Amino acid sequence: MRLYLGIDVGSVSTNLVALDADGEVIETVYLRTGGRPIEALQKGLGEVGRAVGDATVMGVGATGSGRTLAGAIMGADVVKNEITAHAIAALSEEPGVRTVLEIGGQDSKLIILADGVVVDFAMNTVCAAGTGSFLDHQSARLGVPIEEFGDFALQSSSPVRIAGRCAVFAESDMIHKQQMGHGLPDIVAGLCEALVRNYLNNVGKGKELRAPVLFQGGVAANAGIRAAFERALEVPVTVPTYHDVMGALGAALLARDEAQRGVFVASAFRGFDISTHHYVTKSFECDGCTNACEIVDVVHGEDVVARWGGRCDRWERSASGDRGRAVTG
């Protein structure tokens, strides 16, 4: 079997997807990053490797906030930003998609497309209100399992209004509503509506959101948030089958497309056995100029597997260079 791998390394989750040459999903892995992206990546690769056996990897794509690190360790052939990866994945699900709502663990995104091309986008990486980590925290505080959070909201007959523009204020307001005696389903439903208002007023401000609309990211599993989006937008909102790994799916599709177009002849993939290797990340400050760039090294044994961080080409990504060697000439 010939496969294409995609990986999305984020602050909260690390996701992997394996596709066949026709773009059919063979295997998916969703893991908590837990502040240890290298370990999460290695664990995910080990799981995929065991699932696909002796399949040949024809191309590898990486995306997410940790895409540079993941690409260096895996030997990725394609490294793309999250907007591109999520857009490609959305188009594979719905070729006519116009709006992509994406809410992850630590940030949220909005992608506007026309005729299959990204024409506008927005991101919110400042406030935690409305992200998966905030919902995790509130579900734990309320004693409602996060898997049941959305269905719990659908039980409400009279959602209360929650101040959702700030994570701190939202939590304070929820506590106040509890003290006033409001029922838990009404509070949870009110929180879902508050988070949608926050998203539309910040990420979606000034943008025209047209159908078809896809809702992606881990939070898309929350039926209460989806229902709140449908009420606010007054259009159906579709949650893709692989909504929680769409970034990785898009990365895999990008790798497959570039491989089939001959952009690279053979994959640089280092093999599934890298899941057993020991990697260390180190950094040092370059004293070559006043920029004082932080140079990051990924080290395997005595070898520097990858190096980045400089604003110029003084430092090279080296497979065997030591900490202080600079590019000359």
C-alpha cells in the first residue's frame, strides 16, 4: 500500500492522518500534546506505523503551530500554514464551501473561500474565550463531561445570557447565574451562545459569512456550539466526518498533490521507527548582529537534525554541524 501522511501539531492536540492515493482516509490519530510535542508526534507515528504495517509512505505534510519542529523530525516534504491546510481539507469535504469556522484548543480561525480559493481569513490567538481549552475548564468546573457538554446544552428551554467577550468575565458570569438559581442546561446553552457571539464579533467582524458553512476543529464535536452557530447565521452548519483532524487531513492532501505533480521525486520521510528515537531541543542566542536571534537546534544523538530561528542565512539546518558552526559563502 502507498500512503500519504499529514500531521498537525498544535498546542493542545497532535493529529495524524494517513491517506491512500485516492485520498481515502486509512487511519487517524488524535492525541493530547500535553506540552510535549516531540513525544506526542512520536507516539502518533508509532500508532500509525502499527496500523498500516509495511506500507510505503510517498509523501508527508506538516502543519500547525509546531509544523517546523514536526517537519524537521519527520522529514516532511510539505510544510504549510494552518489556513491553507484547513481550506484544502474543507474543499475535499465540500467543493463549494464558502465559509470555514474552525475552533481549536487555543485559538480560532475563519476562512472565506470563493471558487475554491481562499480570499480572506482571520485568526484569534489573544483571548481563550470560546476555545477548546476554555470549554474543557468549564466542563470540569460544572461537573459535565466534555463529551456530553453540547448535548446538555440542547436540553435547555431558556438559555441565560452569559458575558462571553472575556474568559474571566464569562466564568464569573456563569458562577453568578448559578448562584441566582438558573438550571445547568440553561447555563451551558447560554455559554454556547456567548462563545458564538464572541467568535462572530471578533473573528468574523466585518466579514460576510455565506453558505455552505463547515465547522471544523475539536470544538465542532459540541452540538450546542453548532446549534448556536446555526441560529446566529440562519444557515445549516455542516460538521465534517474528520472534523477534529482536518488540519492533518489537509496536510496529507497537500503532500499527495505535490507528489503526484512531481514537485518532489522521493519522500524525505525518515520512517516510522523515529518514534523510538530520542530527540532533544536546544537553543542559543546568535551574537552576529543586534537582532540577537534565538537559534533552535533539534539534536538526535550527536547530530543536529534541524536548525532554525535566524532572520538571515547565517545558520544552516545541519545534519551533523555543531552548535557554533555558521554558514560561510
